[in-house]
Amino acid sequence: MLDQFDTSEQRISELEAELAAAQEKLALLEDEKRQLQLSVDQTLNETARLTRRLTESENTLTATRAQLGKVEASFAEAYAERGRLGAALDESKEQHQAERNSLNMRLDALQSRAGTAERLLAEARQNLLARTEEVRAFDRKSVEATIGRNNSEKRLAQIEASHDARGTDRKNQLAPAVPLGTCR
């Protein structure tokens, strides 16, 4: 019994040591469990926070995609408008160039006509001056001819008057010799 008691005692000591080791191990495991629970709680909180951020990011991404779609549509519309405006500008430039060419041709034609008109005007002035000189010469000749004619008419009148005076004198000289009644 004593042996048995010693063995039991020894066995109790061993069991107590095992119990103490198990309790120590249990305390360590509980500490580890608390730490793991804290870590899990933190991880869950972090996961919840990350899930919220992910949801917010997805919502922002969806909104950004919608805005991007609108911007792309606006860009496409603006690009199309740019194309239309570019085509209108090109057409306007072509029309402006055609009008400019037409106006340049008309200007050249008008300048040519103006040059021709100026030459014709210069010639007409020269001709007019020549005609004016001719008219003046004719006027001088006409005046001289008129003066000559007037002088000739005066001379003729003098001659006729002188001739009439001689004829009257001769008649007067002949009249006494011829009786009035004999002439019929």
C-alpha cells in the first residue's frame, strides 16, 4: 500500500504537473485565442471597411463610366461638329477663293478697260485740240474771208456807185442830144 501510495502520489504529482502544464498551456491558448479573436475582429472590421470602400469605388467607377460615356458621346458629337465646321470652312474658303479670283479677273478687266479708256481719252483730247486748232484756223480764215468779202462788197459797191455815177453822167450827156419824144 505504501508502494501503491507512493505510486499514486507520484502519479498525482505527475498528473498535477501535467495539469499545471495543461492549465499553463490553456492560459497560453486562451491568450492566443483572445489575440486571434482581436485579430479576427480587426480583420472583419478591415474587411467591412474594405468592402465599403470597394462598394464606394464600384459606385464611383459606375458613375465615372457613365460620365465617361457622356463625355465620349459629347466628344463624338463635338468631333462630328468639328468635321461639319471644317467642311463648311473648306467650302467657305473655296467659295471665297472663287469670288476672289472672279473679282481679281473683273478688276483686271476693269483696269484694262480703264487703261484703254484713258488712251482713248488722251487720243480724243489730242484730236479735240487738233480740231480746236483747225476750227480756230477756219475761224481766222472765215474772219479773213468775211473781211475780204466785206472789202470786196464795199469795193463792188464803190465800183457800182462809180459806174452808176458815170452812167448817169453819160446819160445826162447824151440826153440833151436826144429829144425826149423820139425815143420809144
